[in-house]
Amino acid sequence: MEKDDMMLDELANKEYEFGFVTDIDMDISEVGLSEDTVRFISGKKNEPQWLLDWRMKGLKAFQKEEMPKWQNFEMPEIDFQSISYYAAPKKQAKYASLDEVDPELLKTFEKLGIPMSEQKQLAGVAVDVVFDSVSVSTTYKEHLNEMGIIFCSISEAVKNHPDLVQKYLGTVVPHTDNVFASLNTAVFSDGSFVYIPKGVRCPMELSTYFRINAENTGQFERTLIIADEDSYVSYLEGCTAPMRDENQLHAAVVELIAMKGAEIKYSTVQNWYPGDKDGKGGIFNFVTKRGACRGEHSKISWTQVETGSAITWKYPSLILQGDYSSGEFYSVAVTNNKQIADTGTKIHHLGAHTKSRIISKGISAGEGQNSYRGLVQMGSKAKNARNFTQCDSLLIGDQCGAHTFPYIESKNNTATIEHEATTSKIGEDQVFYLNQRGIDSEQAIALIVNGYAKEVLNQLPMEFAVEAQKLLSLTLEGSVG
Amino acid sequence: MLSIKNLHANIEGKEILKGINLEVKAGEVHAIMGPNGSGKSSLSSVLAGRENYEVTEGEVWLDGKNLLDMKPEERAREGVFLAFQYPVEIPGVSNINFLRTALSEIRIHRNLPPLSAKDFLKMTKEKQELVEFEAKLANRSLNQGFSGGEKKRNEVFQLAMLDPKLSILDETDSGLDIDALRIVSNGINKLRTADNAFVLITHYQRLLEYIVPDFVHVLYNGQIVRSGTKELALELEEKGYDWLKEELRGQESINIK
């Protein structure tokens, strides 16, 4: 009940809360994309030759590929030559303590409520902050080091653990995967790297906050998480972006690898700027996320709460290779005003006795369009594999849309696939009932929506569940007539 | 406390309430009876502020405040409680959470400090016992999967928690077996004070054996056609509504002459 209280307290603010720009000297690459751009980025980061070569392969693939056409919205024109592909705070030095960090930056973090302060650290959150491309602060590193856990920016990992990076990078999402993944391969700026050694259970939630700051700077993070045999890690990615009038492209790639008996829990709360009421501005969020359950009895679960962005195009997927491996996908996607979300998952059952579960909750308000797109594939060796899919849509008002595109393919007749779907509207009766108990309509909607999404929100770590609830309410503000 | 003067209301252009007059004082229990379609539930909806009703004439005052000027949630915060005939289900919203939200809104309105989690739980426990409401139901999603009787009992539990001035019980007795009826009635009797008032809307006299009203009114065709004490309810029980209808028709024809 504390969760709801905190959420309800926040309902006062109308405008996008995090719309402000931090003035810090930036080191920005020239606008445009070419081999020179890729060399510039790689050179800035003093990367080894193999990485530059791989980036170049990504660039070549990108130049050949076409924009996808199957999504349930009209793809906006994106001028890739008008984007600046690299921006880093000029003060490159690593800081020994927070006192040395640019105070402007700290103020920004404070406004965002990023838990960098001592008290938050005591709460057990290690935060690796990616601020426009370069990591500026990593906490809790020592403690994790002692356990053999590596949690750092991917640039650092390239320097300090090149073998690990080279062995796994691009093995789940290849450089040819799709146009946005190829672009990311060519120009990725930074991101997080996690390695959990055999038999180690990571004692805290690992958390990274991504945030777009520089104007016209697309952000292309690359995240790689490897959980070695019988290890466990829970990782949270949270996003907020300041208000901008131009559309900004965000094309991240996340790769997860779980070895035998390992478990990875990956949670996302996405709150990029959605654009204004008329659909002006807002982030284009084209993300490729995929996890591979490589070993027997491995497990990966995706939980996502998508409340922001003008367009969300995102299908966190799973490859269940190992026998008895399992995967989960829990999703809440909200679209209000002119927002578009085309999101879902792909689950490839390759191994025998693999299991998966998909719970998707779409919420559409205003003129928002919300599509669930899912593929469940049972391979010929997926003996006794099982999938359960539940896909619910909630409509608020009569201008919005909910769409479902579930694809099922089975090459094994012992596999079981279940699919359930519902569509409902928030009833006037429900709102009136809550009104009659002294609760105004806005809060009533927030309560109903949070109740509807509870099954997914419950998957999030406690303090992020609170944030997610608040975001749901904030996103739906003004959606009641 | 409640003063209804010449209240007229439409739904979808059709006049349902045709000049209701009613005075309810603190400490009183009023029963409103009447045949199906006479406007009983419409009256409760209009008092609670349901949007699809249009008030075309008349006034409603609650302790000197104009009720018709207020939004439904404001009326609730002022102390109007409607126990619904058909309580809705809200999946995923826990009963307790919902009540805490409602109570905190009402307390803010009354300039009371917020209750601590501990005090709230203590209060919950007391009220549960008072109205014999099972703790396990209090922790479930709001009315979800509740039986008809459980939903009605939940309404009374909410009433106990929110402590309204004026409670309107819309056919709270319908769908209850005799044991549930006794429990619900006991609960309401325990909640009666000199400062609050109850309006019981009911079809049957049965409820009034358990909750003894100070006044009984008969609603027919959008008007209160007769008022009396509990004996009127007994008379209705015995004779049905038909004699009243006959009598009224007689009066009308006399009026026409």
C-alpha cells in the first residue's frame, strides 16, 4: 500500500517532469555517418583493431539494409546523415569521488532522482551512469570485484577484459541482424558490461541509467551481460530524457547470455520523452534486445515497463537453446496522446523441455496506438516444449487503438502452445464506484491501470515498481475526459 | 442533515424523478420502498452524482451545502456514502489499498492528519470485527470473484471504514440469505449514531425487521406518494403495492373530474 500512496502523491505535476537541459561542455563528433565517423569514434575510445573491423562490418551491413516495413505504423523518415554520432562530456578524467564530478551533472542526476547519494547506495543499488555516451561513475565496484563480478562500461571492458568482450560481443545480436542493430554496431558509444562468474549470485540489483542529453545526438548503447554457469544476476535499466523538440533516435542493443544453470533477470523502465500532446518531438526508440539461454536449465526473464517515447519498436527476444531452459517476458506498454508502441517478443524454443511465459499488458489512451507483436517458435528438437501467452489490452477513451499480432510456428508435435487474449475498456461504472468513495477520476484511472498491470509490476524490484507505478499514472494524466 | 426539495431528474430525456421532497435528520433511519421502476435506484444515483442523470429542477442540501454543485468524489468526501446495489469488480486493486486511498482523501477533506499504517491496520481490524467481514476478503482484489453476498458485506465494511454522515443503502438486502441479512443488519445497527443518518432503499419489508426505520416512504412513479412509520411497511407487506396504485389512480381520476 505504500507503493500506491507514493504514486498518488506524484499526480500533481502535469508537464513532462524531466524536461530540462544540462549545460556541460560536450565533445561532439561532426554530423553525419561514414567510415570516418566510425574511425573517429573508435579512435576516441582507443579501441583495438578487431573492434574497429567489427564496427566497419556493421557499417557496411547498415548501408545495405532497408528500413523494416512490417511494423504497424508508418516508419518516420530518419535522416541518418543529420545525426551526430558521438558526444562525451569533456572532462574525461575518472573521478575519485562525487565531489570531483561536474556539479551541473550532479544537479541533473538529482532532478532525475538517480540514486547516487549515500543513502541510496546503502539501499543496495550499484549505479553505472551513462551520461550521453560515456560512463562517469561506477559505484560498488570494489565489493563486486571481490566476488569476481565485472560491472563496468563496455569501453572499460574492452580495455580491461578484451577476451571476454571479443568472445561474446555480437554473438546473440549479429551485426547483420536489422538496420538499427547494424547501425548500433557501427557507432555504439558506450553501455554496460556485466560478467558474473561461475556459481556466483550477484548480491545486489545492478542498475544503469541511460539518458540522452546533447541535442541531435542519437544514443547508441551496447549492453552485454554474461552469466556463467550456475550464477544469478538481476539488472535494471531505467531511462529518462530531457525535453526536446526534434526527434531523437535511440537505437540500443542488449545481449544476454546465460550458461548452464544460470539466471538473468533484466528489467527496464523506459520513460523517454514522448513528444507533446500533438505528437511533436519525442524519442524514436528502436531497440534490439535478445537473450540466449545457452546451457541446460538456464533462465532469462525480461520485464519491461514502456511509458515513454514517441515510437517504441522493441521485441526483447529469447533463444532457448539448452534443454530445460526457460524464458519469461513481462511487459506493460502505455501509449497516450499520439504515442505509438509496437512491441512484444520472439521466443525460439530450440532445446527439449524448454518453457516460456509471455504476459503482455497494453494500455492505450488518447490517440495512442498499441500493438503487441509476438512470435513463438517451436523447433524440431523442442520435445515437450511449452509456451503460455497472455496478451491483454486496455482501452481508455474511444480515440485509441489496440492491436495484436501473435505468430505461432511449431515443428514439433509434442510441443504445447497456449494463447489467451482479452481486450477491455475502463468502465464508467468502475470510475464512478471509486469516485463515490472520495477518489477523483484521475486517481481512479491510476488505481485501475495499476491493478491491471499488477502481474507485470510485481516482477520488478520493489523500488523500481514504485517508480513504474508513478510513471504509469503520469503517462495517463489528462486521459480522462 | 439532508434536505431534498422538489427534485426532478431525467435519464436519456425521460423524466424519472418527478418532484421528490424528503427531509432526513441526524440520527434517523428512513426507508424508501416502492415497486420496480418507481425511481428508487435513480434517486440514489442522483444523490451520489452519477453523470448520466440530468437534474432538471429542485435542490438537494447536505448540512447547508448544495450537493448538486459537487462532483461525485466531493459528495463522498462531504459524507455521502452509497452502498451499491451491484458493486463493481476491479481486478488487481486490493480492497485494503483502495480503502486506504479513499480514507486518506476523506481525511484530507476533513482536515484530519493522515493515519499511520499501523493505525490504519488497527482500524481495519476493528471494523472488520464490528461488521463481521472476513480478513481474507479484505486483502483480495476489490470485489473480484466475491459472491453476491460477499460484495454486499464489503459495502457495509467500507461504510464502517469511511464513517459517512449519510449512508444510502441501495437494495443492500437483495440477494442475501437470511444469515447474511442478519450479519449485514447487525453491522448497520452498530454503526448507527446520533450524528449519522441512513436511507434504506428496499423492495421488501424483510430488511426492516432487522433495521427498524423511523420513517417509511413509498416511492411511486417518481414521487413520494405516502410517508409513515414502520407500520406502513407492514401494511405494504400485507397488501402489496397494488392497493396503493389503485388508490392513487382513484385520486387522479377524482382530480381530473
